[in-house]
Amino acid sequence: MTPGHTHVTEDCRAVSELLQRIGDKWSILVVGRLGNGAMRFNELRHVIGGISQKMLTTTLRNLEQDGFVTRTAYATIPPRVDYELTPLGRELLAPVNALGDWARANLDRIRAARAACESKGC
């Protein structure tokens, strides 16, 4: 094994693991929505649409575990819980928004490439 190879492999694994966590459909949507400010669970679920309660719970828990989201519970009746991006989560907004902008700008090109490939039998 060449010197430095182990370091590169470890870096690739770490980056891959992180991208799997934050790169999924729901995490990106949650981070994007929380970019507008703190929200309650049901508000998030409503504005995201199509996400189950279980999936939103899991996604928020994972984002909190990785330091992107904070969860603040208030001792009210009924109980109130707010979710908000941490400073690290707000930093994540820049690449998330850039990727979204890129996807919207290139959607027609990607669809055209898919159609061309399909017509060729790719």
C-alpha cells in the first residue's frame, strides 16, 4: 500500500458516510425548510408533504445527532417542540442551496439526456 493511501481511503469513507446521511431526500428537504427559521414538528411535516411521521422523526434525530439541528422542548400544554438549524446546519444550507440551484438550472438537460439514453436502450 502506498503512503497516504490509508488516509485517502479513510477520508473517502468519512465523506461517503456523511453524504449518505445528509444527501438523502428527506434530510435535504428538512435542512432547506429549517433555513427559514425554527419550526414545530407538524409544521415541518405539513410543508414537506409526503413524509411519514416515523421518517420525519428519524430524519430529525439523525440531523440532531450529527449537529445540524437542535431540538427545544417547552413544558407547555400541549407540549411544544421546536427544531432549528445549528450554526453547522446553517453552513450546510450553502451547498444544499447551490445543489438545488444547479439541479433546477440543468433539469431540462438531464431529462433530455435520459430520454436520449432511453431511446438508445441504455
